[in-house]
Amino acid sequence: MGIREFLLPDPGEGLTEAEIVTWRVAVGDVVKVNDIVVEIETAKSLVELPIPWAGTVAALLAPEGATVEVGSAIIAIDDPTYAGSPPSAPAPAGPAAAPVGSASSSPSASPPPGPPLPPPVWPPWRLNQKERVGRGPDKRQPLQMRALPKG
């Protein structure tokens, strides 16, 4: 069993905060996946938020009427299927957590390259140059292109 904190999601359109209007649950209530737990109001809309996990409400972390920043924890759920993060992999505490000579602390470090990209096909459909057919009596009007059969 573990406690999961639900963070206020980004409501979009550059909004950075929302007001908690109404809690639809109380501490001790059992919730299922996608149950509506809170109603928030942004500068542009009133939104109902579903919970992404099932479990028991352990705590309401923001009171009604409070303005909460995006990414802040607003509710804690006791999820019986959640074991939490493994103790062997603690989260780094910040920039000081990385060793001085590691590649992750280097600003010029880039992710490893992926597989090579296939060559571009232009025009976007496959053409057989022998299938070009001119129009008109002198065959000089714009050409029609016939696509090759796939395969």
C-alpha cells in the first residue's frame, strides 16, 4: 500500500493556477478510477477533475477556495496497488546529486542517436518515371503522374 499524491494538472492556454471550488469527496471515501474528485475554476473555465487511480482518500491537501499552482499536490490517495518508488532508486535532490564528471551534468551532452532515417521520397508518392504521360497534341502540357503499385 502506498500514498499517491494527485498533482493539479496544467489546464492549458498558459494558465498557471486554479481555484479549488468544490471537493466531491471527503477523507475516508473510496474512489474508483475516473471518479470526479474536485471542481476547479481557472481564469477561463470551470473544470471537473477525475482521479487517475483507485483507492481511499487519505487527505485533501488544499481547502475549498484556495488558489493552487499547477503541479502542486491537491489530494492524497491511499492506493493498495501502489508500492511507491523502490528504495534502491531514490530521486535526485537537484543538480548537486549528479557526480561532477558525469555526462548528465555536462550542458553539451545529448541523447544517443537513434536509428538512421530512411531517405526522403519526393514527391510524397512513389513514382515510376517511365509512367509519365504528357497531355495535349504535342505532349508538352503538364504531366500526369501515376503512382506505382504498393509492394
